[in-house]
Amino acid sequence: MKTNPREILLYYNEDSSSDRKTLAMAQSISRHIKSYDFKRSSNSPTGWQFILNNLNIHPKLLFNKAHPEYQKNIRGKEFGTEDWINILSNNPHLMKAPIAIKGNQVVLVGTPTDIYRLL
């Protein structure tokens, strides 16, 4: 995944007030923001692999385990890494938090102020 080191890419849920605060904080630290709503934009499996490698976490840890769809269709099932990545690609709305990318730096934004870790 090629990203500009001066640009922030933000994958977020625009229906979440906390995620909208994250977007506002990102806009306060950079004029160059590309924001993608989970519901409207899906990342490719290669893009997810880049994110996961830079976060150094298992894909399962990106999911909101309280989401009803996760509870109904995914909970208790075992999947391989590629399967988890495909689930993320096809169901990005199940993400638990926004993801911010600047260059090769990737942050899982648990709280809006986590965006400042990109500075």
C-alpha cells in the first residue's frame, strides 16, 4: 500500500460520534486527509495485510466483538489469517475502531486523541 508521508488516511465509521471526533482531530494536524467510511469503502486484502503487518496484530483483534452481526455469524468460529482478512475486506463495518495511516505508520485509534501518535 503506497501512502504519502504527509497525508493521513483514515478508515472510520461516520455514524460514530467518537470516530467523527477522530476525523476532526486528524484535520487539525494535517491539511491532507483522505477519509474512508467503513460502510462505503472496502480495503483490499493487500491493504489489510499492510495494516495488520504495521500494527503487528492478528486480524481478529480489529473486530467489534459486541456487534450483533459478529455475534451471529463469526463468534466461536475458527478461521485462518487469510480468512480473517477476507472477512475484514467484506465486512469493514465490523471494525471496532478507526485506523489512521501516515506513510508507513499505522495507528488503531481507540480514542480520538490516539490520532496524535502519528505526529
